[in-house]
Amino acid sequence: MELIKADAQDKLGINVAEANGVADGNLVKEIIQTGLAKENLSKSVHPSPNSDSDDPAGDIKPAQKDQQEDGFCEIEMEEEKQDLATEMLGSDDAVERITSTESHVEKEENGDIIAVSPEINGYIQVIQPDIHLPKPEAPPGLSPSPQQNEDVVTRSKSLSNSFTVVDMPSIGKFIKDRSNSLSASISKRLSFFKFDEGDDYNMNHKANSFHSGVTEFSISGLKVTVKLKKDDEEEEQIKGRISFFSRSNCRDCTAARSFFRERGLKFVEINIDVYRQREKELIERTGNSQVPQIFFNEKMFGGLVALNSLRNSGGFEQRLKELLEKKCSGKAPAPPVYGFDDHDEEESTDEMVGKVRVLRQKLPIQDRLMKMKIVKNCFAGNEMIEVLIRHFDCGRKKAVEIGKQLARKHFIHHVFGENDFEDGNHYYRFIEHEPSIPNCYNFRGATNDSEPKPAVVVGQRLNKIMSAILESYASDDRRLVDYAGIIKSEEFRRYVNLAQELHRVDLLKLSQDEKLAFFLNLHNAMVIHAVIRLGCPEGAFDRRYFYSDFQYIVGGSPYSLNTIKNGILRSNRRSPYSLVKPFGPGDKRLEVVLPKVNPLIHFGLCNGTRSSPTVRFFTPQGIEAELRCATREFFQSNGIEVDLEKRTVYLTRIIKWFSADFGQEKEILRWIINYLEATKAGLLMHLLGDGGPVNIVYHDYDWSINA
């Protein structure tokens, strides 16, 4: 006993004389418990080499396994062990706290008691106490093996038998292994997780899971979200491919597209109005250019008639399984490839381009003073005449004629728009040097030098490609648009390329109906482009920039959404809350202005907001009928409400903003009757016919984006 006291006082710093009355037997017990705690810690770090367990942390006791199957006790125990190991190693009073947790020790003869001294040089020193003391037995739960009762402390070969080293990297490995064990336990628990049918809380979670497909629950303080596998994902995946050829604005194609979408079938659509080169392939495969033509892999299924016949007879699923049970071969119609234009779309170069290139290099383009103003990047007319005579060996009269052709084709413009082209000291510049042109969103550093197509042809292509975009990336009623999907599409890439063909089109050759359809379609297409590039305008200042500064160069002149709507379509009338007209005196764009205002245009123009009319595109041949249809749909949805008791009519704010185009209030109501369904028309006629007062209230306008 005296030897133990001395050893404890020397190694552990325990002063027996100052033990506050602790008996010698309690001192021995304290030393035993202290050694036991450190021995168990060493066992946790260095498991027995005789253990058969692959887990470095040790096997799970049978009691622990029962707890694991019944609840979350195993996970909580793992966390508590990890926290205990970290706490024991990281605190100075670890010995005292460890001894307080060990409450049962069994003595064994012929065993050793291990006492632990403070750390020296970063190592925990483990020494052998007196050999006459009994060896303690590890408490249940911390031993690496249930059957192991032998000394499992691993001693370093480089040290004497009286020392055992526990290195700190092993502690880090222990904590990491415990973390992996925790993750494995969570995964195992999730695989056996089941709801209790009698638990209202779990039943609520099951109800939520039915609607959202997501279940949330907590395990030992960890929030786990599990997405349940959907039924359609469990079904056998179709190995083949459904393809069908289509055209824009085709009702049969729309019906086929809706059928595939309702059935949840993926398909590849080849619109021959967008991919014009594919029309030849359609004719080669079917013998004609009729659409839709549906293909299952390389085999032709037929058109809408065949689709309806199999659907009604119930044989569609069987036919689908037969044709799509194998992967698609290379003989099937290929999906459209992003980034490649059709070969026949290579444009022929304008015959004047050669002369323009010489003039761009040889003319002295510089800033000049004209009418007390500094005009930038211009040249004199007589300077261009001299260059043409010298380089193309032509007379002066021929050179002047060439200059006029260049002006008519919008290669050059007079700096103030005073004339087309004249010989003399008049200043001109190339349109790419005009201040407003580089800011146009369909301009890419230079004008399109290809031979300009007729404006009506460009307008028709714009109608078809934008209609194809809406058929793929808009809701069925066209009120909501998927702008994020449009920007990634091949159709939109081709539209951006098509917009460059507007640079030098001749707008003066358009008829009134062609001009109306052309600018209606251009406005709606520019709105989609503007939302993609600029985002939805949120405030009044943003809206002003959105409608006035987003511009295209069309026919050699810049056009914004504001100038198209109020300048061209509204016959150069002031926009709401504006004091000036879009086009001032002498503006060459006045030649394109429509002679009179058609109030129906307000229901064919979409500005990308929730309260605006549905986005759509028009044809020159049916422009009037299509505008009437658009107006009727707008008023039958949410454009007007009639409250007979309050004798109040609620109208869209569009009517108030553009009241100059509709007339007086009662005249507006009589005009609206022509576009209402029978019920609303009857109520409105009753209010107008009894001679009583009628109140008109305008709805608030929803400026949020129609996405």
C-alpha cells in the first residue's frame, strides 16, 4: 500500500496527505478507476488484433442491435461515443471526468493495473502499477469484442514493455471511422424505415408524400429528405425514339403534340418550317410533304388519323411496345442539331458589296462640322464620286447612279436625312457608323451584306419560327412563356440569325395588311428577345428603358418597341404620359407609318406582362379576322366584368391608356359588345339601354412577367 501511495503521488500528482480525508482504500480505488478509463480509451483506439470484426470501432453488442432495429439508439450511441472520445482527449481534467463515469469494476487475480500519467512530449504515458493488484475488467459496451477478456492494449515495439503509446493521428482516424459508421447507420436505418399506420404524425407525412413525392423526417438531430420514386420512373424505360414531322400553326400537329405530352411520352419534333432542309427528307420517306408524319424508330407510324384509330381501339400501347422495344437505329429521322444552319440558307452576296468594301477602305471617314454641329464618321458625296471613278473606271454620271443605289439599299445615309444621294458637298455615312445603330440588338458589328430579301418573305419566316417557339415553350393558352427554355433552343438561335436579315429590307414595298402583320409580329418577337436579354422591367424607369431603348435596325433605321407601337401601328400618336410624337418632322420612318389606327391592334400586342393580351403571331392574308379573334378571347377571359347591381363595368386599363383610339366611354362599351359572349353582352346591353348611369372602373395592371 505504501508503494502504491508513493507511485500515485509521484506519477499522477495525487498528494495522499492532502486528500481531504480520503481513506487509503479509496485512493487505491481511484487509481484503479483512473487506469481503467485510460485502458478503455486505448482499447477504443487500438482494437484487438484477434477480433474478427472489420469495423475498427468494434462489433455491436446484441443489445445494441435490438436497439438499432427498434429506434435510433445506435446512431445516438455512436455520436455519444465520438463526443466522449474527443472530450476525453481534449481536456485537462479528463481523468477526473472519466473516473466519474465508470461505476463498476471487477477484480481479477494475476492481472495488472494500468495507471496513466499526464502527457509528456505529446504522448500519453501508460505505466504498469504494482503486480500484486488485481487487473480490472472492461465494462460492457467499450470492449472491441464481446468474448475478449485479455489485455488488448497495443504497445509500440520501439518502447519498453512498461510503456504503451497512443498517437494522435490514430485518434483522428478513430473519429473519421466513427463518422463513416454514423453515415452507414443512417443509410441502414433509412432502408428499414416504415411508417406506423397508427401514428397520426406519420399518416400526415404519408399524405404529404402522396402529393409532393418528398418525405421529411429527423434522425438524431439530422434532417433527412428522401424523394420517393415516382410510378413513371418505375416503369420500363422506352428504348426507342418517337419522331414526327410538323409545321408551324398546324392544328393536326398540335393535336399529335398534345397527345404525346398527355401520355408522358418523349418525342423529337422536326418542324420543316424551321428546318427547311428536312422537308426533302420527309418527301423521300413518305412520298409527300403532308404533316404530321409520325415515326417509331425508323418505321413510319402514320399521321393523325392512324394515331386516333389506334387510340380509340386501344391498340396504341401494344403497337408502341412492339416498335420501341429496341434501341433506335441510324435509319430513324435524326434529331435537329444545335448550331448548324441549313446549307441552302447561305445567302447570295449583294452585287454592290464589292463597291462598298472598296469605299469603306478608301473614303476619308472622319468627324466634320456641318450646320454648327459636329458630325462623326462621315464623308462627302463628291469624295465618294471620285473614289468610284478612280477604282471602277466609270463616268461621273454612272458614279452618281451607283451612289443612289447604295442609298436605296441602305448601305449609306445622309447624315440629316435630307436626300438619298447627290454629288457635291453633302455629308453621308455608312449605316453602321450612325450613333444609334451599334446599340441595336440585331446588329453584330457590321450590316448584313447579303442581297436583301423582300420584307414580306422575312416577315413570313419570322411568323413561322416564332410560332414554332411558342408551340414548344409556351402554355397551351399562350399566356405563359418559358423564357429559360427559349434561350437554349435551336429555334431561338435561328431567330436571332433571321433578325439580321431585317437590316436592309425594303419596307416601302409592303401593302397595308402586310405592313400591319409585319410590325405586329416584329413587336411581339422583340418583346420575347427583350425579356431574355434585359429581364422583366419592374419599375417605371425600367419600363421606359425596356420599351424605348431595346431596338432593332429594320430597313436601315432603328425601331424600338415604342416606335413600332405608337409610331407605326398607331399612326405616329403620342404614347401615354408623353408630350412628343415618336417621329418628328423629316424622319424618314414617317414613310412607313400606317395611315389610320385600328383599335384591335391593342389586343394583338403582347408586352410580356400578366395583364397584356396573349402572345401570338399573324398572317397578312387573315390579319383582320385574327385580330378580331384575339380581341374576342381577351374580353371573354378577363378584359371586362359587368356588375349589374352596382351598375359598374370593370375594364382593362389598356382602354384608359389608349382612349384616343377607342372614343368616348359609352362608345367604347357599345364597341366592346361585338366581342363579348352572350351573357356579358346581354348584361352590358341592359345597362346601356335603360337610360341609367353606368360607372366604369379600370383594373390595376399586373406588370409581373408572363413566365
